[in-house]
Amino acid sequence: MWLSGCGRDERSTGLEYAPQMYHPISYEPYVQLAANKFNADGKNMREPAKGSIARGKMDYYYPLPNTNEGYERAAKEIKNPVEPTQENLAEGERLYGLYCSHCHGAAGAGDGLVAAKFAQPPAYTARAYLAEGQIFHSIYWGKNAMGPHGSQLSPTEIWKVVHHVRKLMGFEPGKQGENKEEKK
Ligand code: HEC
């Protein structure tokens, strides 16, 4: 037992006693040791049909890919479809408190508790300009040390958070254009 448990390769699980206890005969969607010979791409799990929309994401379809080009295009082509009503702004602030402030800080200064130990994001107020489409893109797909939030928040929720981030940056809710930094 001792010998088999301590292989040199630290990723190896060592010798497995009765492997059929660990590796099911049925096809598992998330665990796969060998290529699936019935599916052309070799995966057990089938890719969703092209154009499929996940449950709960019907409210909005974000068309741009997770590339630099997508990010650039987001700045020009993507507009916030969610009205900056008092209710939506309040909900954006609430969601920001749940999903963002532990890194970005309550006022967006980049001083959240997690950020202090992890990677400090730049303060929103120090940004010359970030279009709402870019903010959506970065929340949806993530950016460098910041993970994607597209699976935690629905697109409509992200757009409400975008209103709040723009507010922290000094923009008037719902308005594109200059912020306080640029006016200085
Ligand atoms: C784990 C910590 C963490 C969390 C949680 C987090 N962020 Fe970030 N965020 C970062 C870091 C670090 C950066 C800087 C990324 C870079 O440019 O390298 C960043 C960058 C950004 C940017 C600038 C993106 C750009 O295009 O330059 C925006 C806007 C932003 N975050 C918004 C949010 C919002 C809104 C949330 C909540 C939904 C959030 N972040 C959650 C760490 C985080």
C-alpha cells in the first residue's frame, strides 16, 4: 500500500485497486479517460447545437467573442439595453456589492479585501474612458486576473452592474461620453 501510494509522478493516482470501482462503464459527461468512439469529436458530452441559448439567458444575446477584437468592437457597437431607472441602479449597486466589491472595493478604488492579497485592480476613477460595451465585455468574459462572470450573472444583471460601475467612474447613469477624470 505504501509503495503504490507514493509514485514518483505526483499527478499519478498510483496503483488502483479494483479500478472498476473508480471508473464507471457508462459514459460520464465530465469524466473521460479514453476517446469516445461514437462521437466524432471524441468527447462523451455533445456540444450544444449552434445558436443554443442556455436556460435563464434568453433575455439578451451577447454576440462578441472573447478576443481583443471583440473587446475593441464592444466599445463602439454595444450599448446598454437596460434603462437606468432608480430600481435598476439600486439593483446594480446591490449586485456589485455581492460580486465585485470584495476585489474592487465599495467605491471602486481597487481596495477590496481580496484584492489586497491577490491582484489589485486599477481604481475605476483613474480610468480615462471605458465604454459600457467594454465594461460588459470584461465582466462577461473576464480580463487577465479577473475571472469571467458570465455564468454567475445573467446578461440583464451584468448590464445593471455596468450602470453602477459607470457611476463609480464618474459618468452620469445612462449617458455615454466624458467622465470627471477627462473634464479635469
Ligand atoms: C477576484 C477579484 C475580482 C473580482 C471578483 C472582480 N474583478 Fe474586476 N478586475 C479585477 C482585476 C485584477 C482587474 C484588472 C484586470 C487587468 O486589466 O489586468 C479587473 C478589471 C476590471 C475592469 C476593467 C476592465 C477593462 O476593460 O479594463 C472592470 C470594468 C471590472 N473589473 C469590473 C468588475 C465587476 C463589475 C465585477 C463584479 C461583477 C468584477 N470586476 C469582479 C479583479 C476582480
